[in-house]
Amino acid sequence: MGFVDFSEINKQNEYLSKARAILEGKGKKAFVMTLGCQQNEADSEKISALLQKMGYTLTSKEEEADILIVNTCAIREHAEKRALSIVGRFKHYKSANPDIIIGVCGCMTAQEHRREHFKRSYHYVNFTFGTGAIHRLPEFVYNALNGGKRYFDIDPETPKIAEGLDSVRESTYRAWVSIMYGCNNFCTYCIVPYVRGRERSRKKEDILLEIKDLVKKGYKEITLLGQNVNSYGKDLENRTSISELLDDISKIEGDFWLHLMTSHPKDASDEMIEAIKASPRTSGHFHLPLQSGSDDILKRMNRHYNLEKYLGIIEKLRAENENITLTTDIIVGFPGESEDDFERTLEVIERVKYDSVFSFIYSPRKGTPAASMENQIPEEIKHERYQRFCDKQNDISKEINDSFVGKSVRVLVDGKSKSNEKMYTSRTQGNKIVHFECDKDYTGSFINVKITRADTFNLFGEII
């Protein structure tokens, strides 16, 4: 069905053992660079684990690596240009040492025109592979170690899920857990269904085992990942739902927070909202992408909901928890967006009062319907609207953050601030950034902080 057969996993384990026999004891190092979303970060953690099992030591310095892997993003043109620039600078490493292995993977390489571009214009790249072929990395590496032909993998339209892959997690207290892959929604601006395939869910028992193991190891925050987590379980032979999954996770003993990333409004059911309410682990934050406040633009985007439905979901979430942190995604300058359409978006953010917004200027993606739509918005208008949007949202975010002054909040400590050695950085359950000074290192622990001041993007406080 939707899962990689055990025979294929065994085959890859054989390649892994052969690669390890070549690499073991030679001190070879691997560099993995990740571009894009949390799903890409989770994928890179699996890539890193496979490289370690093959005998590589991970390094954060690209110049000392014997194998370099770039995990790419295709959501916006800027992300693709950045990936091409990074792979381009790797050329001189190959020139200095022809034995270096260079691989490119991720969403960008799932596009046929990009695969051909790497094949024809980047002759020093050994292989590319899509998001559905991570489990085949041992095969690609072993082939390259033995001087085999360059390989450019083509993912099937609906890749299969490979269970049992370990992860080298970037953090010892925050973890990504993918619960599903792909997307069936085909929003007219989005490349994801074309590069990550159709929706496919992991089995609930596998997810629960992974989370139990993470909690046992002391992880304090777990984020469930999927292009649309609200659709979880609909494709499984034994159908289930995100609400049932949340109910089962809530029964796991331990002190940890749970986040969902990301949700689609058309599938935000009352049962899911009730499950969020029922568990104190999930009730602090909810991310619900809006994209536009105009019904006409939502229709052009193929979002399958209108503003009335969306606001109804927000009202239900707030009715269950008036202190919930709400965040969203907004696209400014979508093809055909009139000044009136844009004003409607401004009205919505003023009405909902999101704590923060991930806002983007529309970027045409080759192969999506929106890229060829009429009435593309001129760049100067898009940028002018974007600035107006940011100004209004910044005022709202500052107003909300100011309301925290004098309150006590529980935070999960991330570590020392990069800009101030005396300052530590942490996040609330609602994902708000809190800075505080402290003589003791509480990284990876929950503590309580009293908020003393705020700005647009941060809270500042002192340990209680």
C-alpha cells in the first residue's frame, strides 16, 4: 500500500553495511544543509542518522566535509535561488578533491526541470533524490563511493512511507514528529502536492511509539508535522482522525507540550477543537492559515472555505480557551487581488488579532495554476501592500505582547541568546519568545518567568 516494503528496507541496510565497510575508521565527515520548513528539518534529521550509520561523522563546517548534502525547498523562488547558489559554491570543493560526494535532495529536486538542470549544468553533483527516497540514501552513497554513474532519482507520484528510520535530532528537548506526508488540496499557488505527492498518513501505533520514546528520553516539546495535519488518518486502511490521535497522545504520561503544524481550515472539525481543548498540552497555541480575507481571492486560491467558515473556527477556538495564541499565514499580492480584497485582509487581522503572522509576498511557482493567471500584481504594488500589512500587524502584536507585562508565564528554555551572553532565550506554550537574565543554565527545562517589558516580537522578564 503506502509503505515501503521490508525487502526494500533490507536491501538498503545491505548497502549501508557495504558503505560502512568502506568508510569505517577513515574519519570521513558529512555536512547536511537544510533549507525550508520543519518537514525538511525532520527529513534532514533522518538523512544525518543514515550518514552516521554509514560511518560518517557529522560536521557543521562544509569545508571539511567528505560528503555534502543540500536538502532544498521549492515553496518560493528565493528558496530555489538560494539552493542553486549554495550548490554552486560546492564546485570548488569538488575541484580540489574529486573524491568528495555531493548530493541534492528535497522538494526542489522533485521537479523534473530542476533535476534536468542539476544533471546538465552541475556536473560535479553525484546524485539527486526526492522527498520519498530518503531511505535509499545508502544506495546512492555506496554507488558514489564505488565510482558509479551519477544518479538522478525520480519519485513516484505518491511516494511510500519508510518506517523505522532513526533521526539525529538537532535538539535534546524539542522534537519534530511527522504524522503524514504530501497534500491533496492543490491550492493554486502551491507547489507542495507536485513535489511531495498525495496525502499519506503514518500508522497511529508507530507515531505513538515514537512519541513515547521521545518523552521517555526527556523531550519537553513535540510538534506533529504534516502539510495538513487535520486530514490525518483518512487514507489509512483502518481509518482514524487527528482528534483520535490527539486523544491517544494525551494519555501518554509525562510533562510535555504538543504543537500541530500545520492545519487547513476546511478540515478543522469540532472533534479536533474539542480534542485540543481536552488536553492542556495542546491548548496553548494554534496555527490556522488564512491566506486572504477576501472570499473572491480564497476561491481563486482554491482554498475550499470562505471567511465566514474560517471566523467560525476562530470563535470556537477562543470560546474553548480565550488565552490561546493564534497565528496564521497571509499571502499579499495574489493574482487579481484588488485594493478592496487587500483591505478585507487588513480588516480580518484587526478583527481576529493574531499574536503573529507569517506573511509572504506572492511568488509565482512554475507548474502551479496561479503562475499563469491573468492580472498578476506589479511588484511595486505588492511591496507597498506588504509594508502596510506588516505595519498594522506589528501594532497588533505589540498591543498583545504589552498585555503580558506583569504576568507570570511558564517557558521552555532554549539557551543563551546569540546577541547577549548574559541573556537566555525561551518560549511559552503559545510559542512567544521570552528573554531573561540568569546565572544558571536551565536549557531544556521548564521554568516560570514574570514578564517585565515587551516589544513587538519579544517578551522580557525575570525568573520567579
